Amino acid sequence: MMFRTLVFLYPVIRTLGPPVAALLFIAGLSFVGYAWLREPGLWGWLAAVGCLLAAGLLALLCHSYHWWLFKLRPHGCLFIPIK
């Protein structure tokens, strides 16, 4: 199931993945600055950690896309997507 989803989302991951990861990273740094200077509460830090974690995971997915396809491939049958 996850393999077919990754194959289906290939154009989106390859084209929009790195820019979205960069925007999430910038948003995470902005939330860190906001939480540090403005709000002493927990929500700003949670938003910063969430954005930075999402950016890191998306960057890891974009960088290691073929490795994830190799690891999640179906073992019982042959599934070859045609480009």
C-alpha cells in the first residue's frame, strides 16, 4: 500500500517536495524566533518543533526516495510502474 502511494505521488514529491521542505524549515526558524522573543508559552515551541520535524522528514523522503521504494517494494509479486 505504501509502495503504491509513493509511486503514485512521485511527480508531487520530486517537484514540490524540496521547496515545501525549505518553506517548512524557514517557518520553523520563524516560530523559534517568535517563541523566543515574544511568547513564553509552549505553543510557539511546539509549532517550531513540528515545522522543523516535518521539514526534516520531507527532506529525507525527497533525498532517499529510491531507497524507500526499494525497502517498501512488494516481495510476492512484480510491480513495475510504467513512466
